[in-house]
Amino acid sequence: MASADYEKTIRVSASPDAVFDALTAPDELTAWWTTAEGSGDTGGDLRFTMNAPDPCVMHVDEATRPTLVEWTVTECNFEPDWVGTRPTFAITPVDGGASLVRFVHHGLTAELDCIDMCRKGWDHYITSLRDHIERGEGKPRGSASDLARRPGETSHPAVDLGL
């Protein structure tokens, strides 16, 4: 029986449209996760540059403003376990102009070698997403906050994922 997928839900003090933009515009993605290029529109491809020579490529399966962003990892030479996994962001408006963001990385389960580091990484970057949207102070890969959380980690390809 497969383990549960990685999942995290956060409340963001911003409109669903602001959250959607942070998940689809390359400059916004770069501000909270890692350098991104490409198209965040449905059918597009996003290329995320980490510390590896080749980017991690995610196909945008769906980008429906302002409620849903779904990707499928199509290339990730430095973390091949990620190929075929599906990061998904469901955005729901809540009282006071805020949003709930439910992130599920479908396929990121305990069976994968990177699970511990990937969980820690996503915990950091989902918080970075909220900080970027609410205060313009994301903590992307290579930021002081990102580097501070890494001491004592053993070398692993997931470090290259920005996780």
C-alpha cells in the first residue's frame, strides 16, 4: 500500500488572484522558490533552475484562474524520482479577502529516497510562498533563510532541487 502524498495547507492574506499569479508567473516563482523560466499557462512548460546543469521541467497541466494550478514533472535528471509526480495547488477564497492554498505533491511519498529532504524543502518553500505574497519577502533557493536551514544536511540530489 502506497504512503500518503506530501501535503500542506496554508492561509494567505491575499486574494486568490494574487496567489495564482505567484504560482504561474516566472518572476513570481523565482521570488519564492527558485529561478523559473517558461510559461505558466495551461499547456506551457516551466523550467526551474536549481544547482544542476539541466533544469527540472514541469508541464503545466492546468492553470485555471484563480483556483487551480497543476504541474507534471517531465524532466528532472538530478532527481529522477520526481519524473511523473504532480505538484498541485488548489486555491480557495476565505473570509476577509484571504485564500487557503492546499498544496499536494502527488507521488512524493515515503517510497522515494528524497522524502525527508523534500518534505523539509517544501515546508520551507510553501512558507516562502506565503511570505512572498503577503510581504514581498520570499525565501527562495540561495537566500539567507534557505541557506540557514541547510547546515548538517548530508549531500543528496534533492539539495539541487532547491529543497
